[in-house]
Amino acid sequence: MIAELGLAVLWMAAALAVLQLVAGALALRPATAHLAGVVRPVAILQGALVACAFAALIWLFLSTDLSVKLVAENSHSAKPFIFKLAGTWGNHEGSMLMWVTIMSLAGGFVALIEKRLPENTLIATLAGQAFVSLGFYAFLLLASNPFERLPEPAPEGAGLNPLLQDIGLAFHPPTLYVGYVGLSIAFSFAIGALVTRDVGPAFARAMRPWVLGAWIFLTLGITAGSYWAYYTLGWGGWWFWDPVENASLMPWLAATALLHSCSVLAARNALRTWTVMLGVVAFSMSMVGTFLVRSGILTSVHAFAVDPTRGTFILALLAIYIGGALLLFGLRASTVTEGARFAVFSRESSLVFNNVMLCGILGIVLVGTLYPLLTEAMGVKVSVGPPYFNPVSSVFAIPMMMVMAVGPVLRWREDKGGRITWQVAVPALVSAAALLAVELIFAPINLLPALGLAIAPGLAVASFQPLVGRNLRRTPLPIYGMVVAHFGIAVALFGMASEGAFSTERLAAMNPGDSQQVGPFKVTLQDIGPIAGPNWTALEATVSASYSGGEPTILHPQARTFANPPGNRTESALLTRWNGQLYAVLGEEGDDGRWQMRFWWKPFVPMIWYGGALVALGGLLALLGRVARDVKRLVAVDKIAYRRERQGR
Amino acid sequence: MRGLLLALLALFALSAPLAAQDMLPPAPYAYKQLADPKQEAKAQALMETLRCLKCQSQSIADSDAPMAGDMRHQVRTRIAAGEDPEAIRQWLIERYGDYVSYTPQVKPITWPLFAAPLLFLALAAFLLRGRFRRRKGA
């Protein structure tokens, strides 16, 4: 019953999306302008209905309704509650329903609260949002129905992949999806603005909070995903340039560029076409990412060719939306003027530079991710991995971070070099000193980690410079946001460089009682014994670790065995200190009865994720500042209107 | 002389399956580091750029797959024997194809991959140069 209800509601929501699109498109013509009033309520209702459908699917998973195909294939009655819940989106159909839900909720939310856009642009935006949603409704209803019943209820579910039964991964996809789909708002805004030819500071100010929101979630999602990979895969790696990771990085890069060009448009009415194009590109990258992950093309081009239904569907959606938007952009771009001009030496220029470099990295990641698929289609299998991505993206990233250190202290429109001599000299000296220290003390270090260790401290110092000479109490919140986010980049960079430069690895076959030295730690394997969890059994090692002769700390790395579905997973044990992390893994038992233990000492590695969290926090501060200001302005506008009304009487 | 050779050959032929049986399963260096830290660092750097063929998007340095362990053993023993890392990479490429190397080999089929960053740099320079000009004109 619940399943049929969910499906019915989903169809109704799709029908409303059609209505929203048609009414929105007609409302833009003078003859049928009276239809404009329909669009907002329909958008809100559509969001509410899809939310109901998603709630129905959650209900089916929580109650483990095994007559529903999706539940039987992906859940199990003995799973802990949290993974029953997470199982809802831990599969193809469920995750696509979540995608549509977030998209329609976001559209409804825009309809509910957006008051700054000109009415026509808003109507066009909502029509655009409905247009994009419709493709995904079609995909859900025609090619991946989450509510399909089995002819006979299954006796028991097949369970969830053990790797996914982790609290980090339970919330990683929703976070990332909010980010991906949040960018659809920017996409629809861009389309709306192109249709009505209304691109200006007001448009940028209206779009910015949405982009900021999406960007915060993307940042959090990527950071959490990286940490998840780090501790569950059991080998201490934190970024693999895996296509799935790249799929999340590309929208982030585009959104970061969009965020910065939005500021230029809002503050200076410049970079109009560029900002609109980035709005289109950012969500296009989300869709490309979804295509890569959801079509099965990543496992193999041939696997894709064998069962191409879904892949072709998404590919068609990509062609329609990206192609259509770019066509609209090509037709309309020339009618949108580029806006105010600025000097070479100005804050606008530094932001343009940052944008171009971010797009360069985006291009590299896109090419490096897609190229192997292309050659595989031509019959040659090649791999593109870290040895390509790391140096090539650095070519763009390093100059970008140098400009990033200076950009925020530059003036809008035009500045003079002499004014900021100190602001350039201080970080440059800090970086030079760091480089010297790295080269003298830690001699043979690879080029990229050494550069990272040198740039990070300079960037950290530079990120606080916009606060110098300001009244800290009256500094707007978005400025603090920028400072915190830029500082976060420096912190993350330091963590990455330090991990690359200073990690020590120790692989050892050990008997209980044996000790090993790992960096500054002395680790002793004390004991190995069995342990049982809610739906797994494990071997658990007891390891004591003492930092340079200090008090020992006990660690419990596990090797878990899951029954439904059968699978193994290492559960690494981490010991975090202020200056790094000890990473311990229990491997298999050798023929001689000794245990394969793996240890890493990774100095300052947690800074990678602290940095990511700081970047997200910076975004949050900026968002709060913007929203608070908007609310204040709305209240002021209301007051004025109220006063006028009274005076009129 | 010839008889001796034949006898030796026969002996080898007999012992070969035995040797093969001994050779296959144990790969002691799959989970064991080389004693010399410099050699181990070299091996580690190479392993991080070799793809585990049985996994999805993992290097042989981050995989528990038996084949990855076997390849780690190969890499470590060859490094210990003094082979050059690039020679080992070439040997593996001959055996498993270009797919095994995360470092793309420079070949006609990968040229676009290396042209792309240059192209982007040129495009970036062009865009930024456009800014310079526009200002002088303005």
C-alpha cells in the first residue's frame, strides 16, 4: 500500500512539474501573463509531494518491506536502524529519488522565500527548475522505479555492502547530493536570467546564497568522503583521483569559481556573461558526475554497452540540458553586455585570475577522468592517476594560491602596487623562510610536498590580512567567512603536503608480545581475540602505542566479517595527536601464525579535514552574514512601506 | 658433454613443476618492507603509481587483493635486485598493458592528455591577455 502510494504521489509530482513548466513558459508572454500566479504554489506543492514519496520509501526501508524489490535487494531485517535508513539512498533508485526530492524541495523553497528577483526572472527560473526536474522524473519513473514490487515477497533481504555500513557513508551521499542539486538552482537562475536578459548585481545577490549553500554542502561532502576513504579502505590513502571522487570535485571547482565571480557581479556589476556561464557549467558538472557514477560506465565502457538503458537515458538528459543551456547561452550571450571594466591591478583581476585557474584545474580533472573512457571505447585501455593529476593540477593551483594570498587586500576597480608592499612582502617572506627550513632540515623531499609546505604558512598569514586595520566588531560577517575559508585552504594544504612529505609506513608480521617502531611511536601487539557486533563478527587486536617513551595508549584495530551480504572490511584504529595520527590495521594471519600488522605515522594529516571543515565554516559565516543582511533589508523595506501607507491615509 | 646437458635438462624439466608450486603462493614481500629504507621508499613510490588490476581505482600500494600483493612482492624483489623502477614499470606494462601504469605513457593515443594542460594554459593566457589589451584601449 505504502509503495503504491509513493509511486502515485511521484507521478502527481511529475504532472505538477509539467504544469509548472508550461504555466511558467506561457506566463512570460504578455497575452497569458495571468498564469504567473500559478507557478509559485505549484512549485511548492510539487516539492511537498516528492518529499512524501521519499518519506514513503524511507518508511519501506525502515519497516523492511521485503515485497518491494528495492528493499529486498538492498536491505536486511537484521541491520541496525541507522543503516536501514541509510540503505534508502545506498542504491541507484533510492539515490535518484533523493536527487529529485532535493531538487524539487529546493525549487519549492525558492518559490516560497525568494523575493529579490524581478517577477519575470523568478517565473523563468522556476520554469527552468521544472524543466530540469522533469528529465529526472522521467528517468525515475520510466527507467528506475524505486517502488517496484516483487511477485512474491522475498524471505530475507540481500543486505547492504559492508563498505557502506559506516556512519560516515550514511550521511555522505545526502550531503553531497544537497550540494550537487543545490547547484541546479544556480543553473535555473542562469537560464531564467538568459531568457529575460536580466543579468545584474540584483541577480547575483539573489543567486549567491543558493550557490553558497550548495558549495558548503559540497565542501562538507567531499571532506567527509575523503576521511571515510582514509579510514575504511585500510591503507591510509585519503585521495585517489578516482573517477567517483573527481565527479564530486568538478562541481566543487565550478561552484568555487561561480561563488567568486558572483561576488564581482554583485559588488561591481562586472563579469556578467562569465557568471551566467559558470552557473550553467556548475550544475552541468553535477550531471556529468551523476552520469559517471550512475551509468556503470566507470566499471567498464563495455559493461555500459551491455546494459545501456540507464546510461543512455542519463546521457540523453545531459545532451538536452547542457546542450540546450549552452545553446541558449550562445544565442543570448551577445545581448548581455560584459559590464563594468576594471584595471589589470585590481581585486576584480585577481578574482578573474582565480576563476581562470579554477577552470583550468576543472578542465584537467574533466579530461583526465573522461580520456580513459574514450581510449577504452577505441580499444586501448590506459590509466590516468595521481602521477598525472598531482603535477598537472599544481601547475594551475600554485599560481592561484599565490594570487589568493594577495587578492583580498587589493582594492576594487584599480589599485597601486606601492600601497600593498607589506601585505605582499610578509607572506612572501614567511613562505621563503618555510621553504628554506624545509630544504635545510628535511633535505630530500619531493618538489610538490616541499612547495606545499612553503606556500601553506605564507597563505595562512596572508588569509588574516584583510582584517588588519579594520574594526573587528564592525567587520561584516562575510569578510570573516572569507578569512576563515582561505585560512582553511592553507590548513588543508599543509596537511596534504605534510602527509606527502613525512609519512612513515611500517608493515610487520607480529606475534602477541612483539614490538615495532613507527616514526616516534613504539607499538606493541598485546593480544588478538574475537568480538561480535550487531550484524558482524570480527577479530580484534589490542595494540599499545607509546609516543616517544610516554604513557601507552590502547588501540583496537579490527578485521570485520559481515554475513549479509558476505564481505570483509578492515576497521582501522586511529590515534590522533595534535601533531599527527597513528594509523593501525590488523591484516591476515600468516602461515607461521604471526599476524600481518600495518602501521602508519602521518604527521599533521588531520589538518586536511580540519581545513575542509574550516572552508565549510567560512562558507557558513558568509551565508549567515548575507541572509542576516537580506532579512534586515526586507524588514526595513516593509517599515518604509508601512509608513508610506500611514502617511497616505 | 651432450649427455650431461640432456641429463640436466631432464632434471630441470622434472623439477620445474615443483619449483613452480613453490614459487606461486608465497609472496613474502607483499606485506614485508625491504630492509634498506632507501630501496623501500623507491619501491613504495613505484607501487603507488601501479594500478591494482583486480580492484576499482586503487593502486597496488593500497589494496588487499592477492594479485596486488603478488605485484608488490615482484616490485620489491626487483628493486632489491637493483633494477631501475622505470624498467620494472616497462616490464609490467609488457605483461599487463598500459592499463597497469597510473602514469600515462607518452604515445600518440595519450598525446591529447598532455596537450590539454598546455591548451588550457594557452587559453588562460589568451583570456588574461584580452584583459590587458582591453584596458589599454579603454
